[in-house]
Amino acid sequence: MKDLYTAHVTVTSGRDGSARSSDARLDLPLGFPKELGGDGAATNPEQLFAAGYAACFASSIKGAARALGVGVSLTSVSGEATLSLRDDGSYTVSQVQLTVRASGWGDDAQRVIDEAKRICAYSNATRGNVLTDVQLG
């Protein structure tokens, strides 16, 4: 394995605090969503996870299509991440839903998606731990 990049982010005060990257490109307040008793005025870790996964998967779609020689015009990848409470009182991201909107790949869609799942860092990090579903939108 060859390390390519390490992100450095500091979170102060947890879910009701802030997150700032070492290069200050990420600098935002964090808060609880309304569904968890917050005011919903700031982003939360699940939104950041869904955004990261969707961005990584979109890049993986592009790379997979290029490697397979399939002409794909990717328009977007939407991500949903579900926070769940386990019976033992611990929390987990239990499922992720990715919706891919693209055109031009015809009958090759499943091949491209399968290859994207294989090469995507988030897919590899969550495989076997998080139920992930990829849909064509």
C-alpha cells in the first residue's frame, strides 16, 4: 500500500462545535439535526459523510468508465447516510444510499458501477460494515 494523502481536521466541541482543516479550506459550524434534538442550523457528521462518499464515488465512476472505455456523462451522485442506534447503545452509520445520474453508458452501467465500487475509497472503507445501495436515478 502507498499512502497518497492525509487529511487533517480538528473538531472542537463535538456535534455542537466546529470543524476546521489544517489548510482552512474546511471551516464550518457543526450542530445536531432537528431529528436529534438540535435546531438544524449547521451541518452534521452524517451530511459530511454522505458528501464525502458521494464525491469519492462520482470520481470513481469517472475513473472506472475511463478504464473500461465507456463514455459516461456523469451529472451527479446523491448520497444519504443513516445514523442508527444499536441495541447495545452504540451508534453506527448503518446504511448508505447513492443515486447516480449519468448518461451515455447504455448496457455498461452495471460494469462501471461494479468497478467504481471496487476502486472507491469509501466503498472499501465501509465494505462489510455498512449496507450500501447504488441506484441509477
